[in-house]
Amino acid sequence: MTLPNFFILGAAKCGTTSLANNLRAHPEVFIPEIKEVRFFDTEPSWTQGVPWYECFYEPATDERALGDATPSYLYVPVVVERLKETIVGPVRHIALVREPVDRTYSHYWHRYREGEESRTFDEVLDEELGGAVGWGYVGRSRYREQLDRYVAAFGRASLHVALFEDFVSDPTGSYAAICRHLGVDDAFVPEDLGERYNTHFVIVRPRLYSFLIAIRAGKTTPEPVRRWLWSKIASFQEYVPIEDAARERLRGYFAPHNRALEELLGRDLSALWGY
């Protein structure tokens, strides 16, 4: 049976797409070309069974590290139980985290630009900071409680937590640290290391975009083809900056959660994130 021995868990909007592409380029790493297999967190895929999942890894040859890059694995609680049930032997996990306010706002705009969100950001905060059920946007930026599930199930040594900001300032060093965690050559440097993926776009051909969504093209086509298709339907555009009041409101909310994350990482995040 050929199954992955490492997982890029998330978080969403923290550079997981870029990391998956960078690791896919490594000669000792195999990650399926299909983005986000999502076997462990969605019922339609999970009910297909392990043989269905294993098919994604049949093209692997002699790579030492076989990975699954699905950012939703971090925040869906049932994934941990299913991983323990399915994967036999040592396993490694990688989590990327980002300053929580920026991650939350970026996630909101990602869904807004795709037509999946119609509320204003202030309306989102009123609902989610007021105790709304579900993870939404804010909950997914409370990293410590999500990471704790993996530490409890697999041990602290299995988990490598990388910071998005470190990848921006030192992509080579950050990539090498992940390679060491996976037990592959840390001297290899991908040609596109540091290149950003999933940046901010507006849809300029909505009918074509809707058709591609309907046929699940993003889940079933190789990365180079997806990038070419995206260039035909979208145009880069910065989103509207977050308002100061909303930023300060979220900073006050996330501050204690950041302190909890610092305990896990052994690092002063206030010096990096500014609060």
C-alpha cells in the first residue's frame, strides 16, 4: 500500500499552495498534481475508501517523502482520528501560520472575490466575535487549539510549524528547515522558491470561471494547467485595505491566542506581529 507519510495541514491563506509547489519540485518528494485531495475531511471522498485515495500515489517511484497538501485538514477535527486509523508508521505534519488578522482578512476576500461571501467584513466580525457557531474566518486563525489536536495524537516531534512571515523574509532557510523535518536533502533549492501563488485577483471571465468550478477543474487538473487557466479568467488586483478599527478589534481578540501559540513554539510572536 502506497500512502503519504507527511501532510501539509494548513492554515488556509498562509502559503500552503506555494509550499506544495516548492516541495513537489524536490527530487525526493512526491505530492500529487491534483491540489487538495481532501480525502480525510470530506464525506464524499472518505466514503470512497483507502484504495481510492491510494490511486493518487500510484505515480510515486522512489521518493522518500510522500505528501498530501490540504489546508482544511488543520481545522476539521475528524481528520486526526481518520489519519490515525489510516496511516501506519511514522508520519510528519507541517503547519504554516500567519499573523491572524491578515490571515482572517485575506480568507474573507478570497471568498468574497469568488462570490461565496456577500457580507461586509464588519458583519462577519459582528457574527463571529459574538459567538457564532462554526469556524468561519476568525476561528481558523486561532492556531493553538488546532495544533494541539495533532500534538496530542502524534507527539510534538511530528509537527513542524512554519511562519508565513519567515518564508517571506528567508524562503531558503524556511524551506531547508521543512526539508530537514521530512528527512530529505535540505540543500535543494527550487527555482520558484519565494514566488507567490494564490494572490489577489478579480474574475474577468465569470462564465468561464463558473464552468470550471462546475466541472471541478481546480481539483482535477495539474498545477501548470491550473495556472494557465487562471491567467485566462482572472486579473491581479489588490483588495481594499482593512480598516483600522477592524484591525484593532481583531488584535485585541487574537492577543491571548497568540500568547498560547508562543508557548507551543517557544518564540516571541509579539515582536514579529506587533501585538
